[in-house]
Amino acid sequence: MSNVQIADAGIPAMSVQAIDKVRELTEIVKAAPQYALETNHIIHGGMYSRTITMPAGHVLTGSLVKVNTLLIINGHVTAYLGDIGSAEFNGYGVVPASAGRKQAFISHADTDITMIFATDATSVEEAEAELT
């Protein structure tokens, strides 16, 4: 698997096979002790944002994302990007991310990840249903 620069080209949609690999990883990590991530939600100005903080040394597998988003990453993580490989991100950056992806992250340091997308939703439940 290659190591790519996610800030350069953004995060593309993933193939069915790549999404299945993340689903397999999800089943594996379910057997490990779980950490309850807190998600902070904001709906404002036609945008929905959700922010989590991943403590160092954790693995996160996300839901299948159905819309284009911006990811704001502040910290140090390795992200699985599907067929193009993985990327290590260290620092702060804003990354365009395509619909049709199911991310996996490993945190090397405490890392904040915010995902933002345009929406007409008026509740967190509506926005989450649109997102995943």
C-alpha cells in the first residue's frame, strides 16, 4: 500500500472492495476494548459539522459517507484511503473528501477531526441521515 499526501489531492471515493476492508476492520476492532468518542454537532448557516477527538493510540472506523465533505484534521493520524493506499497526516489541514467512502484512522497523537457539509437539515438526526 502506498503512502500518499491527502492534502494534495483530497480523499477520493472508495471501491466496494476497499469499503469491505474497512467493514472487516470494524469487526476486528469490535473485539478490543472500546473508547466512547464524544461527537460535538453544530448546524449553522446551511452547514452541519461534527467534531471528534481521537486519543493517541486508537483505531476508528467510520460510517459509509454519502455526501462530499470537508475534513479538518488537527493532530497526527494515518488514514486508510482505499485503493490509493494510506496517508499519514501530521499537523493541521483542511482536506476535500468525496462521497462514497468509509474511512479508517489510527491516531498517533490526540487528534481532532471535524467533518463539514452543506445541508438543509434542521436537526442532528436529519443531518446524520443525510450524511450516512
